[in-house]
Amino acid sequence: MEFHIPETHPRYYSLVTREKLVKGFLDGYVVPQGLIAHGRGEAFDYLIGEVTIEPAIKAMKAAIATMLLAKYPVISVNGNVVALVGKEIIELAREINAKIEINLFYRTRERIEKIKKVLKELGLSEILPIDENDECIIPELFSERRRVSCQGIYIADVVMVPLEDGDRTEALKKMGKKVIAIDLNPLSRTAQMADITIVDNIVRAIPKMIEITKELRKLSRKELEEIVKTYNNKEILSECIQHIVSRLQEIAKKGKYIEF
């Protein structure tokens, strides 16, 4: 059942985002736990102000520079990512010459096939194999996310993990990979463990990263390396936390409250 959301509604964009996830759930490739995870992220987005802040832009530039410099970058996707920004993820992957791999915590063959179908319908011609004939295991990881493509995440030097859980981020780091996370919670284990953390809503972040990619592709390798070299993830996360603190203090001072 489709619902009409009037564009004049003050929560229009948030409601449209929710409906995309609900559709993905009804279509069978978003799990109930993914809906809960989205709600948790949305709460942090309220605290940030539902805007892309400057520290996130800095992280995006470092992330794009890192992927442009990479020998074999891979973007990991799950049901939520495909439901929210499937088309944009495909465009970003093309811009940075990255592979796309489906990796699921709540993994079933049926979900994988449904996500593959959606990605193909959105125009993705190559999806890395995920089957018993091409399956490698991430060491020291015991969830279903340990199962990855031998042609993808397993051999990648840079992995972007939007909407991630922290244990795989930690495991990938132990394998010597650079990990880029998109996480609205700057306090999460994922955010703290990743090499580069973009604290932003994925529906804003991916389109912005496509714009940034088109700019950074004009730079020399040396200029890209300088962007990566001068980036400090701990400082960026501190800036994000300080932004939230300052914003809440300002709201409290003015007596205006955030609508939940």
C-alpha cells in the first residue's frame, strides 16, 4: 500500500526516507532490525540538525581521495543502503571505479537474491559473486558478515561500509584494510574504529560524495595524497561531538526544543 505524503509536511523528507525502508521491508530485503537501526540513526540526525556539517565534508573529501588512490576499492551494501541510496551508490561506484558487494548480518540466500535483483534493475551490471564457489572468511569474525567474496572485500585495500556494525570494521582493520564508515553516531564502535568516519545521513552523504568525486578527480595523485595525509579521524569525530553539544546548549538557552 502506498501513502501520499504532502510535500508541505514539515517532516516530508524524513517520512519519504522511512517509506523507502518500509517498501524494502515489504519487498523482503530489509529486515525489521534494519528499521530499528534507522530509527536510532535518525535520532542522532535530529541532534546534528539534519544537515551535512563541515566535519562530514572533510571526511567525505578524505574518503573520496582514499578511494581514488586505492588499488582495489570495494563498497559493501546491505538492505538499508540499497533501499535508501541504491541508485546513488551505483553512480558513486562508477565514479571512483569501485566494486559493489552485498554483505549481510542477517544473511539468507533469498535476501541476497532480492538485493541483487534491485541493484540490477537500478542499472548495476556487475555484482561480486557471493556463493559457495567464491566465498572467503574474514578472520576473527563470527557473524554471517564474515562470509565475503574472494574477488571483493577479501582482497580490497579500501572498503567503504555504510550503515555498519562495529565488529566487522574492527576485523577488516586487523586485515590491514582502510575502512571508510558512514555513521550518524560519532560515539559508535564503527565510528571510532574506522580510518575515516562520515557523520552524516547516508541520503545526504552519497549524493554529496558524488559531487566531491567529480571535483577531486581533477587533482593530481600528490594532491590527493596530501588530503589523506592531513586527515585526522579522531579530530573529526571530536568536531562532530562538539557540534552536537554546542547545538544542544544553544537550543536549551533559547528554550526551543527538537521535535521527535
